[in-house]
Amino acid sequence: MIITELLKDFLNVSSTIDQKFILAVSGGKDSMALAHLCKSENLNIVIAHCNFMLRGQESIDDEEFVRSYCASHQITFESIRFNTKNASEELGLSTQETARILRYNWFEKIRLQHHANYTLTAHHANDLAETFIFNAARGSGINGLVGIPKKNGVVLRPLIMVGQNTINDYISTHQIPFRNDSSNISDDYTRNFIRHHIIPKLVEVNNHAIEHIAKSTQILQEAQIILIEKLNEIINQHSSYHGSTLIIDNSIIKQLPYYNYLLNYWLSPFGLNSNQINEIISTDHCYGKTWNSNTHVLLFNRNELRIEKLTDEDVNTLFFEKSFPDKFTFNGYHFEVTYIDKKHLDYKENLLYFDAEKINFPITIRIWNHGDSFKPLGMFNNKKVSDFFIDQKIDLLEKTRIPIICSKHQIIAVVPYRIDDRYKITDSTNTILRLKITQ
């Protein structure tokens, strides 16, 4: 069957077929189809279920359904219950966005606990099309139009090019049980409206609309890589650091036909919003006008844009020349340092583990700087810390507090989220540095 071959091809191309996976299963059609596929292909999986406690007894029944499925198929099961409404109010975000943050943070925790290589989700081509339309309607630009990536760090989406109809056929053919989510029926959510009304109309016009949109997003993802490389090349050519001040030669870049897009790409990581950036774009040869974000101040100095990091009495730098103290504090984060061996490993929340022999002093603990990059655990390539923050949905204020731990000049951890892959525990590790972080 084509869906089985697509799963095999995806995992073979990703060189992951023989590895261990955390599989996110809600109990709905899509995730149950993927669970059946993974079981049929004898993949090494742990099923993880999030109960967001938003639908009363129905949410509890979903959890028990997935638990029962795992028990009957001898699959390791993990579950968690979230008070999503309270978390949404605390974060000031929508319920859906809060749920997304909660589940991906928990999936990563479970992945580390089970020493799994990747997390699998059951996003498919219809999800991709819905996201494309949703973001296009919001005017989100190319970043929104690229949609849902098939691979994002340690998260893989093997069904991303598979349509809903194919999944439905697979469910029917193999008589796979599943649960219906009543919240998917209502049109109160914009995505549901797109799913129930816009997508069917598109398919009426073109029976292959879903597949065509999915392929278009793949083309856009490749085009975005080229675009970012070009933008970064221009940025490097027309900017420089004088001490801690970034100076941009605005007189030259203002002549470029894509100046507006370039400046939005360039200045957004400094926390400047779209309205501020539009003001900067429309300002010509101004002296002394400033714009502030939560973290930086931008000064228009004739033909130059000068960007400085805002100072704050609570923001500081810690420096340890030869060893860590047993306890220390940085920007409200409290650290406890211990050295252990492997038999005392205990993967719990707010614990980071390092191969102690790989860490070289002096150690510096500081806040994020523009241009910082590291190799997040589980990834093969370096990633900008600013992009990592975006992936983790970390708000602007929190970015200015997060401790960045550096061994000499190399980042070894972004606390409390991820260590650098080069400092992870391996079979040859003898001594382990454990950092317990609380706030």
C-alpha cells in the first residue's frame, strides 16, 4: 500500500528507520493510522499522549482509549494531563498555541527520558494545506507559506505528503479503531472553518489541490533556504560590530529593490515589531530618532542604523575560572551543581547532564548575543540561538533572561532547554556533570 511505502521511504531517506521514536498519539484517525503503521513495520516506539483537559470526560476517555491500545499491543505508554486553560491565561496566549507549546516541551522531555532519537507526529498533507491557507490569509509572508516542515530538529512528520483520503482508506482497510474529537466539528476555530468549507471548495475546482499545495510548500522551503543565504550574505557585507554596537550601512541597502523585506528579516530578531520596522523603512536621513524593543534600542544616525542591547541591573555575566560552585544564581535561575556517575542518572524536569570531561574552563554564563549559535542535542548541524528561541516559542522578555553557558567561547547549553550535542553523555563517558535548574 502506498502509505506504507511512503513511511519506509521517508525513514530510509532520513536514515532513521532503525532508531527509537516517541510517537505522539491523540487517539484520532491520523495518529492511530501512524501508530498502526509503525507497529506493522516493527519500529521501536513509545506512544505519548497529552490530555489537555479541555473536553471533560471526552478527554479522559481519549486518554484511556490510547492507554488500552498500547496495553493490547505491548507498546510502552506515557501520558500527561495539563491544565491548559490556566496555562493559557498565564502565558497570555490562545488555547491552541498554549497546547502546542505544552505538548512539544513534554514530548522532548519524554524523548530524553527514553533515550529516543526522534519524535514522530501524524501531520499530513491536509494539515499542510490548511496551514498554508491560514497563513496566507494572515499575510504572514514566506515564513508562513512554507507551512509545516517534514523535519524540525528531532521532530519528524513522515505523513506530511499523505492526504487525508489516503489515511481514511488505510483506517478503513485495516479496521483501525479511533476517537473523534468533538472540538473538530465546530467552526469556531479558523482552522476548522478552512477544513470544512475552504478545502472542499478547492478540491471541487481541482481534485489534486491538496497534493499541489503540499508540493508548493516543499518548493517554497527550498527557495527559502536560498533566500536566507542571500540575505545573510548581504547582511554580512553591509554591517559590522563596533564593540557591542551593530552598525548597519543604511545608505547602501536602502537602494536595494527588496529593502523592505531585508530590513524586516534583519531587525525582527532584535524584538522590533512590524509597525516599528515600517517606521524605520519610511524614515529618511534622520538623526537621533530611536525605537525600543524589550531587549534593544535602534538609533537612526544619519545614514546608519545603530543597534545596542539594552542594559538592565538584573542582567549580568558570571565567570568561573577553574570550577563551578555548588550553587549559584543567574537572572532568577537557581543552579545546583553535582558530579555523578551513570548509575545515578535520573532524567527529570529541570535537569541537564553533560560529559564532564568535555567541558573546559573558564566557564562564562551570560545572556544571548546576536549571532550566537550552537548544536542542539539530537541535531547534526549548528543552529542560531535566535532560531532556536523561535522554535521554542520563547517570548521577547524571556530571551533577555535565559542563561547561555559557554565553555571558553563555545556554547554548551541554552538553559533550561537544551545542551549542545557535542557535550552529551556517550558510552565512553565516565563522569557526568549534572545541573539542576529551578526558578
